[in-house]
Amino acid sequence: MKRNTLISIMILIAIPIFTFAQTEKNPDEFIRLIIRGDDLGSTQGTIEAFSQAINNGVLTCASIQVPAPWFEAASEFAKKRPGFCFGIHLTLVAEWRGYRWRPVLPIQ
């Protein structure tokens, strides 16, 4: 399997978490399942994948990787959706073999 194919497969990881939080629109309605999208900005394809998942009501929240190569596009994507829940994915290293990125700060 090629690396690009593997990265494409890993674009969207949904983590179900059972909860009984109330929704904003209807306080009598409870959310039974939260699906979080992970690693937004890690590849160009994540932007399109998250867009489709959010527009189709699949995702309820998402996390963005700051040092990832497509962070700027991911942050612009998030700015256009002010009511959606975005968080920061704490990223210490680029763990993918053969797919690395540089640190956020300059190397001294």
C-alpha cells in the first residue's frame, strides 16, 4: 500500500464518546453520541473530508494539528464555521514514517 493511500485512509478518525449533554437548540433533546474528527490539517485531503463530514452532520467536533503542513488552510476552514466546535490537537512529533513536518518555531 502506498504512503499516500495510507495517509488518505487515516484522514478522518472518528472517536465515539457516549454522553448525555443537552443540545443548544432544544434543551429537552440529548446528544447520545459525539463523533470527533481528528488531525484536521495533516493533509490537503483532510480539509475536503472534514467539510463533507460536517456538512452531512457526521461530525460534532474536530481537532486541528498546528504544526501540520495544511494548518493555515485548516484555520481558514474553521474561521468560516464559527458555531462548530474546533479544538487544538496537541502534536509533539510527526509520528508517520515518511511523512514529517518541521517545527512551528525556527530551528536555531
